[in-house]
Amino acid sequence: MLTITISLFHTACVMSVLAYFLTRTKFYSTMLENKQNNKRTILLILLFGTFTLYGAFNAIPFNGGLVSLRPTGPIIGGFLGGPWVGLGVGLIGGADRYIQGGTSMASAVSATVLAGLFAGLYTKWRKKGRLVGVAEAAYFTVIYEIFAAGLTFLAVPEFKMALAIEQSIRLPLVVGNSLAVASFIFITTNLIAEKKNQEIKERIESELNVARSIQMSMIPKIFPAFPNIQEVDIHAFLLPAKEVGGDLYDFFFIDEEHFCFVIGDVSGKGVPASLFMAVTKTLIQAKAGKGISSEDILFNTNNDLCRANDETMFVTVFCGILNIHTGHVVYSNGGHNPPYVYKSDGSLQAIPCHPGIALGIMDDFPYQQEELTLNKGDAIVLYTDGVTEAVSFESGMFTTDRLEQAIRKVPSDVPKAIVNHIVQDVEEFSTGVAQFDDITVLVLTYKGVEEVTSTCSKAG
């Protein structure tokens, strides 16, 4: 019995390996996907017929009979293809067994044919569209082997001979066939699960791509943004770390002379951050109006974001309003990185800001408005922390020092070039490291003609 068990176990293992490679083929996947038709039925019969013949090829002669894993093919065929496939595969295996002859030929032929038919009927009886489970397949095979043992006692004339045969071969057959069938079902189940997961992944990726397109369509991307407005030039860039992100920028005219510009960074990443970003951007535009200060824009937006904010998300925001006729800027900061003023003479300084707190954390928080005045050619450089916190394997974070170096590479009156240099330097710095955070840069250059001394002070 030990020799038979080892031999059958070896065959079962080989069949499992063959099953793995078979299930990886496009042909097998196509067969599983196609609806029942005559062509598919014939192809499955031939496929699993070949499988059952392999099990028969490794048969072990014993007491005038043959011990093999021939029934594995019909059972699997019945499980995957239904009664007709199971019966067809069983007939192939039964015909092969009939040719071999022997004392137990009649019972073996009957058992092989009925194995496929019963497996197919069992599958049809179960809930449609659901493959048998691994344990279920193993239990079915064990029951089938008990049934086959009963056929042996019916077909073999002498009870003692039948008993001797069964005592020597049935347990190895139970182990071998159960292992082979369960392995095949396990591999097929994993294949189906992989395909479903792949389909889900592709659907999610498709939906995220749509979401990305929608999100990116919400921010201004056409530059020059206002070709007919000579007093101001602006350029911006946003690169989400994932398909969608939480950074935002926006700019728009409140009236003919007041130009509002905003940058923000939502806590977290992905879809939740992108939705919060969209809400924030929409609210800021809704709250901005003629005569409305930057502090009121943040105050009112913050209160709306705090309502029903069950996910406790927040967004840092810097909001400025430029008078394009005078260069006068009023601004308020909601926990964001202080922007830079890049002057036409090449000097660079961080804008002094009252830090405030991020929007969405505490309602009725009083934001503070401050002011500065730009000379002709001066620029304001706004960014999110995805720039300064970009990481390199060798040098740690990008830092504000490298940001300042990137800004100074080009004159202040070319906002597009400033943005491009910053983004290029960040990308070169972090080469080989996956982007961790959204990267956003916005540069506004004042093109007005009035020569005014640039000042920074707290608004009264």
C-alpha cells in the first residue's frame, strides 16, 4: 500500500503542476469565460480527456487490475463543464480502461464514466455561476471513491478478492484523487479570483483616471491665463502623488482690478483628499466677492468646512488679493507655508505671515489679514510642502534652501520659467524615489508700471 500511495501521490503532484500551467494559458481562461455551446463542450472534453489519459498512463498494475488517477479528469471536467463534459471525459477514460482489461475492468469503467456524470449533475444541482469549493471537491471525491469501492464488490465475483483489492488500493486512491481534484479546483479558483481582482483593479484605475481628469479640469491650466491683461502674469503646476490628490491652486478676478490667487494642501491623499480639495476650491470662489477681504474668505470657508466634517479633514490655505493697478496685495494665511516675494532686483524673502490654523479644524477661528506692495517685475512664489519635503536617497529632503536656489535661476518676471525650474529641480533631486506628496507651485508676477517701494506690514 505504501508503494502505491507514494506512486499516486507523485502522479497527483505532477498533475497539479500541469494543472497550474494549464490554467495560466489563454486557452483555458477563454474556455472558462465562454458560455456553454457545442464547440466549448467538445474542447473541454478533449482537454480534460487528455488530463485523464495522463492519469491512466501512470497506472500501477495490481491483482489483475490497474490503480490510477484516471477519475480525476472526469470529476474536474464535470465540475467545470457540467454533465455533458463530465460524461464525455468519463467515456474517454472508460474506453481507455476497457482496453486495459483485467478483473476489475467492469467496475473501473463504470466508476470512471459515472464520476464525470455525477460531478456534472452535482454542479448543475448547486447554485449556478459558482464553482465548487476546494473542500467540497475533496469531499465529493471521497464519496465517489466509496461508491467506486461498492462497484468493485458488485463486479468482482469473489468477495475475498474484492476485499483484498480494496484494502490495498482504495485508501491510496482516496488520497491521490482527492489531492489531484482539490489541487486543480484550488488553482482554478485562484485563477478566477485573480481575474476578478484584475477586473476590479482595472475598473478602479479607469474610474480614478476619470476622477483625475475631472479634478485637473477644475484647476486653471491654460497659460497665459489672461493674455489681454498686461498688469499680471501667472503660471502654475500641480502633480498629484496618486491618481488624484489634495493640493489645489486657483486664481480669478473678483472685479476689474482685484485679482484673487489661492494655494492649498489637504491633509491625506487619494480620493478623500481630492473631494475635500474640490469642496474647498468651490467654497473659496463662492466666498470671494467685491469688497470681501482675504481674512473673511478664509473665515467663511473654514466655517463651512467645519460643518459635518466627520472625517476630521483639514486644508492649509494661503489666499491673496492683488490690486493690479497699484500692486497692493492683501493676504491671509491658514496654516500654509509662507510664500516668497521674489523682487525684480534678484532679492528673495519669505512673506511675513501670521500662521493661522488650517481650515476645517475649528469653526469661528479669526484669521488675520496682512498686506504688501509689489513693484513692477516683483513676483510671489507659492508652493506646497510636497516641494520642500521631496526626498532623495542621498540628501534627505529638498528643503527651502534648494527651493530658493531654484527660484533664483531665472528672473522674477518669467513666472513660467520659475515654475519649470522648481519642478525640474525637485524631479532631479528625487530621482528613483517614489513621489510621496502632491507637488504644486504657483508664481504670480506683477507687470504694473508704477514704481512703488515694496513694503510688508500688518494691515490695519
